[in-house]
Amino acid sequence: MLLAIFLLGACTEAAETEEELVARARGIHERVITLDTHNDISVANFTEESNYTMDLDNQVNIPKMVAGGLDVSWMVVYVGQGPLTDEGFAEANADALAKFEAIHWLTEEKAPDQIELALTSDDVRRISASGKKVAMIAIENAYQVGMDLGNIKKFQELGGRYMSLSHNGHSQFSDSNTGERDSTWLYNGLSEMGKEAIAEMNKWGIMIDLSHPSKLSNMQAMALSKAPVIASHSAARTMNDVSRNMDDEQLLALKANGGVIQTVAFRGYVNSAKNDAYQAASDSLRNAIAAEMGVTLIANRRDLFQMPAEQREAYQASVAPVDEAFEARKGEVTAEPVNVSDFVDHIDYLVNLIGVDHVGISSDFDGGGGIDGWNNAAETFNVTLELVRRGYTEEQIEKMWSGNLLRVLDEVQRIAREIQGPG
């Protein structure tokens, strides 16, 4: 009888039409809580004139979250790496506090009926069940902490629930993966202050984020941490050999730690060769369009992220007509872009190596992320659809979209309460 039922089920599944598969995927997408752990923000989009209640040109806002069925956006308090000086620390801290304030303004003053700030996994489930979207706060680059470790508790009180110790450049806390470019390191991993920061993050319930620090920094952080860690937006280095991705040794240590890697949909981290070919073909067309319009484009996209915010926004406004024309003509580009299938190849690899309980999903939207098919929050369903095509079950998809990350958050907060003790 059991064999007959199994064969009947297999035949039924095999007979599933494309329309039925899509419908099944939509049902799963609507039932699970979809959570993206890395969305950059600009304070310019948190004003009465321009804010997340509007369908802005950025990749994540409330209308796009609604359209794509994205339930939870981790909004990133990011500050780029600057000089390790008192002046640099003060400027970074001020920039960070402005982003914290912007997120609180959106969720508490501007649109509390549409989006609410979550501090725990219970908050996530309650808010999502109410029909509202969920905001959570991430901290990218502990440079903004300065030399005062008391700022870690302050950031936690402001809602920060994960933090990376460095970004692109060595901070006062740890070496960055960017040291691989010239083999120049400050600490060969964590600084002494970085080791103290690990203890502080454990104490106050902030998840330690391994995306961006160097491999040695990450291995030391996992050895020191009393709680599970995360990589908020990283991919598999075996699949694509770039310093921002995690190699198998780090991944196996992450599994042993009980943590989770949030697989990132960033073209250059998913498939560099394919992306370079597409980018070269696209740049050729885009440069031709810019020349026709008399617009000067920056040669290196990395320079864009090093610009002061006002200068970057002015540049982006100046090239907007070029981008619009390019979108209308991009069918002329014959190279294939990095797509959702390429992205899920990384998920498959990670699941096979460390297990589905340690794999999650992120985009790095509005920070350079996005792939063909998931280039903004409105296209989020396409990820679930591809996972269903690959044979993942609803239980597995729920874990990857939010369950694994929320499990780690719960454990980190439980351990923090133990460390703090009674009262």
C-alpha cells in the first residue's frame, strides 16, 4: 500500500503542469515569511518628499515589497571605511546615527500603519501576521562604533541586531577581505579591541556578521563567539573565487558554530566571468548612449561608493537619462546576464556542503546587489519559484527565507540574557 501511494504521488508530481507548479510556488511564497538580510539605505529617501511609502527608483521600498511579497527588509546602517582617527570616528558615528533616526522615523512617524520595526523573532511573526511589512536594523562596518565599546550597547538599544567588524578596508576592530588585494594586514585577523567587541556583541544580543572581514578575522570570531554567527550577504567561494565569498573551511566552521550564510544575489559574487562579459557588452552600449547625450560616466563603479553622499546622488541624477535610454535598448546586448538560476546554484552548493539549516537568502539591494530576475524587491517571488523548480520543499524554503536566520537571532538573544544574568 505504501509503495502504491509513493508511486501515485510521484506520478502526480511528474504530471504537474507549469501553471500548477507556479501556483504551488505562489502558495508557498505567500505562506512563508520572506526575509532579506541586507538592504542598503540613503537618508535622502527618508523625507516627506521622498520616502519608502513611494515607489522610488531604488530597489527596496514598501510598494516593491508588497508587489514581490517580501515581508522583512533588514535596513543597513552602513558607513564606509575612513581614517582611523578621532575625526573619522566622529563623522562615521554621526552618519550612523542619522540612518538609525531615518529608520525610526519611517516606522514610528511616517508609516507605522504600513511597516513596523522588529527587535525579536516574535516581533517579526506578529507584525507579518498583522499584514504590515517588517523593518529590522543591521550595522555594516563597526568603524562607526569608534573607540568607545559602549556604542555597541547603544546601537543595540537603537534596534541594531547584527554588525560586521569591518567593510572594504581595515577597521579598528579587524582586517578586511580587501587585504587580499595587496597582502597588507593590520592585525592578521582581529585586533585586541575586536576581540573585546565580540564579547560585547555576545553580551548585548547582536549577531556577529562575517561578510566583509578577512578569513582569519572570521575564523577567530567564530572561535571566540559564545553564540552563533551569520554572514549577512556572502556566496560560496568554491563557486566563484572572490575574496568576499566564503571558502569551504569557513563554511564548515560556520556550520559547527550553528550559524547561517545568507547567500547573496550580487552579480559579481555569483559568477564573475559571466558578469564581466555581460558588463563589458553593456558598458559598450551605455558609453555610446552617454556620448550621444554628452554625459560623462565614471570609469570605475567602485569610485561611486567612495563618493560623499551628495556628490553620489548628484552623479546618479545626471546619468538617469542615460540609464533610462539603456533600459529601452538593452535588448541590443547579446551577452547573458547573471540570473536567478546562477544564484540558486550557490544555494544548491551550500545546502549540499553544510545543510539546509545553515543557508539563507539576501540581495544586497541598493548596495550593488541584484541579478536578472531578482533585481528589486518586486521580483522576490522568482527566487521562490526557482527553489520550487529545484525540488526544495516548503519546509526547506521557509528555513532559507527566514527560519534559519530567526533561529540564530533567538539563540544570540538567549545567550545574551544568560551573560547579563538576573536583572
